[in-house]
Amino acid sequence: MSNHPTIIIHYHMGSADENSFFVHRGRSLRPALGLRLFCCSPLASMLTYLREMKALFFDGLMFHLIDNYKAPSPRENEALIRVLMAGICGTDMEIMKGYKGFKGVPGHEFVGVVEKVIGRYSNLVGKRVVGEINLGCGACEFCLRGIEKHCLERIALGIAGKDGVFAEYVTLPLKNLWEVPDRLSDEEVVFTEPLAAAFEVMEQVHVKPTGKVLVLGDGKLGLLVALVLSRSGSNVTVAGKHDAKLDIARQQKIRTKRADELSKRKAYEIVIEATGSAEGLDLALDLVKPQGTIVLKSTIAEEKELNLTRAVIDEVTIVGSRCGPFPPALAALASGRIDVRPLISAVYPFNEAMKAFERAGEKDTVKVLLDFKALR
């Protein structure tokens, strides 16, 4: 019997209760940075607001595929984006188990087309974009330091306080958007957000070429981290439980090990924990050298008691790692230095979201994508 969560999707013809929607709270946000500027187009001001759209709504217990969900309206310095493709992430699967207590439209990995801009940068209308998922207050210590992902009042796309991208349309601040190179397919560029999270490891930890690095976990994020590290010349090994997923790493010239073949001997200077399991940190502590570093990538709903005595005795540095920089991710995709296409297990039209989530929960699945283009 399958041990992944049961997913029930109800189809609604009527509107959902508006009180359950997460609506972006208005904030004063800085204009977009690093974007090419052109003269304003009158077409943007001629577009009218949408009223309804198709969306996948999570009520805390189950999914509902709703035909006439209330469409978002962009505020000042925001864009209305028509979603082209979205990726089902491990965090989306954890939301089903109660992660962050989220209710609303999940989803945060996407590529879309800007349909309307409220603000100065109407040159973005018609452009294909990806978007950073954290929205800070814009005024606190962390926002002013440029780390809005740590704003104490932040909301996160499809994770906390804001409807996500498992819907026809989404809104985001202009400064969160990055234009996509034309040469990249939707299937490739939808990996930008998780690939950026993989690049964050390189921002946080100095990886010596001679040092031994172990990535625990052969899921999408573990494989992306291994790809980033291997392309930087690191001595990296991926350990996991699934032969089909480890084959993807081997085909990209990355060393692999079965998790059950790992010696508990402390052999690695750096261990990246990307198992998606509450037991991952315990295993990482078994494998990291004294005075080594563990990077935690898993976000899970399950709670677990943890004895950190070993971390104290061995003087282990533990680093939490979340979202990362988009520019190196986009550059790596555009140059072909990192090929994410082997990680795609299946692509489903958005109308078959239930089947897509069921496939995403299967043990040998790496990445499942939702295609919205059939809705047009």
C-alpha cells in the first residue's frame, strides 16, 4: 500500500468563502532593480482587472479545484502574472500535512507572463518572468539590509499569508521579478527557484575542492545541490534510497551511494541534509567530521525531539539554508552548465492536478510540473 498522503480534490462551481482567501497586504515597496527600462505602454492601463479564475485551494484538510476563485488584483508596484507552468515542491507536499498551518492556494515555483503592471515598469508587460517568493515589510532592519526573507512580518508565496501559483493568475511585487532568457523552455525555467535555493549553499559555506561533501537525499533539491556543487569542482557524493533517482545523478557524472551503504564513520567535512525527513539531522551528525558543517535544507511539518549533545562535543557548525539568489540560477540554466530536464518525471495539465499530486507522492518521482497553457 502506498504510504504517501491521500489527496482529495473537490470540484466547485460556486465561489469559495472569501474570508478564507489570503490577500496580499498593501505595502510601500521599492521599485524593481536591475530591470531594463522602456517607455510606458498605454496597453497596461487599458487592461481591466480579472474577477475569477481557476485555482487549486487547500482548506487545511483537502484540495478543492475551483473554477471561479477570486482573481488577485495588483497593487502599486506589483504585477499581475498569468501562470504558464508551475512545479510541485516538497514544501507543497508538507503543506498537506499541516506545514505552517497554511490555507489558500499553494505553489511557489513558476514561470509566467506579465499581463498588467501597476507602477513605472510597464515594459515588463508581455515578458516571461520568474519570481522570488518572500515579501517583507520593506521598512524593518532585515528588509533594509536586503534580506527580506528574514523579515519578521514577511509573507511567502503559497506558503504563508499569500496565495500561490497553483492558479491561473498571481500577483508579485515588481522587485521580486526576473525576466527569463528566451532560449529557455518553460519546463527548464520553472526550476529557477529551487535551483537558486541550491546555489544558496555556495553563498553560505566555503567548499574546499579537496574537502569531501555529502548530500543526503536524492530528491529534487538534493540532486540540484549536488549539481551546483559538482559544477563548481567540489568533491561531492549523493546518498539516497532510490536507485532511479541516483541514476539521474550518475548520468550527470556525480558520485552516488545507497544510504544503507553509508558507513557511520565521520568522513565528510560538509554534509548537506536534504532528505525531507525528521531523521535527516541525526544521520548527518553520524557522518560529519568533528568541526565540520551541516547544512539543513529540509522543511518538514513533523516534529521530532533532538539531542544536540553530539553537535556540541564535536563542535559541529549547523547552518539553516532556505531561498537563494536567482541570477546565478538563471545564468546556469541559460548557459547549459546545469541541465534540469532529466529531473522532470511528468508534466500534467492543470485540470489533472489530482493525478499530478498523486504522482508527486510516489517514491521514484523527482519533479512533477503543472502546465496551465491548455486553459487558454
